[in-house]
Amino acid sequence: MKKTIPLSVSTRTPAQNVKDMRKAGDVPGVMYGNTMKNTPIKCNAKELHGVYVKAGENTLVEVDVEGKKVPCLIHAIAFDPVTSAYEHIDLYAVDMTKKVTTRVPVVFQGECPAVKNHGGVLLTVHSELEVTCLPSDIPESFIIDLTVLENLRDSVTVAKLKVPEGVVITQSPETAIVIVQEPRKEEVIEVVGAPGAEGAQAAAGATPGAALAAGAPAAADAKAPAKK
């Protein structure tokens, strides 16, 4: 069983101003799940940051709610779109005897031979996968060895992963996680024009006859010769 990460929170009343909380360095949130009713909470922003960096959304957090410890998963976090400060947190209380569904990050290791030797382009289709398992069995990550991708169009699918016992990936076994694409070919733009001077003028976009074609009078017709 993975080590849980502690987080201290306190309850709050819906009447409390969340803007004032944020100014004071706290993050408003809510706890729910299992047999727990929706409980408004708040926690210190710096402490939350330290926990979130370590736990993400797939590591159990031991939440201390005023002396009562509850195993939780960080279910969702909202950030300020301008400052990226923490705005809100959802903590999901889990039953350790019941399966949960969560996301697990994919970690890529090694150098891809198809990229190095053939100029391929490595395309990451999924950076995380959804799993169902007991809270104590949630993997920290799925490791993918890129050195197995030797040729263009090679890929790693869900079926090729080593999955711990008791863990089920919800995506189908044929789902591609990473693919080596063929390098893009450079486009060759050809200028189509008549050979000789006229063709060169057409390519340049300016011809002596362009003015006549547009209906402009020729220089010789600009002034009629005087009658004798």
C-alpha cells in the first residue's frame, strides 16, 4: 500500500466570504463521497500546493478534519485563469473496501530509435489513463519504454502495458498511447508560366500588356495626332 499524504483542513460555513479566505491565504473547498455529506472546508494554500505536487489525483490523501482523519482523493482543483492561484478544491472521501475510478499519469522513458534514426515524429495520444481499482491499489504511474519504437508507425497500445493485479484500465486494449509518425514531406511549389521573357514576366506578376488588358489606354493613344 502506498504511503498516504497528510493534509489539514477545517470546516467553514457557506456564509463565509470566499474572496476573504483567498486573501488570507486559504483555499475554499468541499468534501463529499462515501457516507459523508457535502462538507464545506478550507485549507492553507501553501500546504495544499505541497500536497498536490506530490499526490496529484491518484494518490490517497489523509485529510485531517479537525481531528477526524478521512482517506480522500483530490477530485478536482480550480485555478485562477490569470494568476494560476488555487481557487477551489474538491476532496472525494473513499471507502477503502470499494473500487474507485481515477486517472493515472503515463511516464515516458528512454530514447526513441525511430525518431533518432528515421526522423520520425513522436505523437503522444494519451498522457494519462483511466483506471478502476481499490484505493490502495492505484498505481503511481504507467511507465512506457520508448526504446521499443524502432520503426516508423510503431506504437504502444494499452494491451502492451504491465498492469498491476487488481487494476483495470477502462480504455480498450487497442487504444494507442504513443505513435511514431512519418516525417512530413516538404512541399515543392512550382511556378507555371510560358517560357521566355513573357513567362518570366508572368511569374513576376507584371507584364507590359497588363494595363491594356485592364482597359487602360496605350501611351500612343493618349493624345490623338493633330489634323493637317
